[in-house]
Amino acid sequence: MLKQFNLELLAFRDPQESEKEGWIDIETQEEINAISESITNNGKVWVEDGKIRCSGKAPSEFHAFNLETKLFEISSERMATLLAERKAKMLIEVTTKTDDFKTQYLVGYSQAEIDSFYRQEREARGELPLMLLTEIFEGRDDLESIEQLKKKVIDKADLFAIIMGKLFAIKQNFETRIEAAQSLETLNQIKQEIDQWQKL
């Protein structure tokens, strides 16, 4: 014998004469390979007539081995679980990619500046007293008037709003399609589009 295999533990060991309960003798490397392939690829291993039998590799991740019929069958339960897992992973990927694109648009700005954008815009649009913009204007020598600064702030805010709106629309479109997908093939098509999605 080459090895011993324990069905309960799904483990091999070197042959031993003591403590043999639960351990079945394996004679060839081919048997070891077949058992290993079954265990690691969604197959099954069982004992029949005192010998280890195995199913081999599952045809796909959606197949489960039926020990009664000794055949692989599509498992709707496994398919539903795998689809849900794949969808969750893809939704995280879309969110991460959206955040990465947003970060690219904000390269060059400090976090303090980013945090002040909303206040700057409200001041520029006359919704709040000119406090932050006054300080910025007085500290710069490249602007002729505070009105020029207000225009720059509004232009930047409008452009950013358009870019973010388009970005969020793409993100939400992907999310809707991912959540509605009923097959792995559909998710694979969407995944290709996500991988090809470039910054606006």
C-alpha cells in the first residue's frame, strides 16, 4: 500500500498498522490523484465494498455530486449561493472603482481643501457670508477681484458635479444590472464592461 485515507477527515497518511479504524489502504498514485482531484474540485469521495470511490472533478462550480445516482447534477442551491457571492464581490468592485476615479479627479488637493469645497461653493453662490473666500482671495495675488474667485469656485463646482453625476450614473447602472442578473454568463459580460470602464 502507498497511503491510507480517512473519509471522515478527508486526509491521507503514511501506512500504519496500529490505529487503523477509519483508515483505508490506498494502493496506487492514480488513486491518490483521483481522490485529491475530487476533494479539491467540488467532487465526492465515498466507500463502496470496502474500497474508496470518487467522483472526479465537478464539471462546473454549479454542479454537485449525487451519491444516490452517482452523477453530477446542477445544484440550484449552489448556483444561487455562488451567484449571490459573485454579485456581492462585483458590487464592491464597482464601488471601489468609483471611489478610485473620484480620488483621481481630486489629485493635487489637500484633504483640508476638499473638506472646504462645499463651504466655498455656498459662499460663491451667495448662500453664506464671504469668510473663507475672503481669506483665500486676500492670500492670493493672481486674482483681480473676489468675483473672479467666486466664478472659478462655481465653475469648478459645476464641472465636478457633472463629472460625479456621470460617474454615479454609470455606477448605479452597473449595480442595477448586477442585482438583476440571473446567470453567471450575464455577470461575466458585466464584469468585462467593469474591467474596461475608464475614467470619464
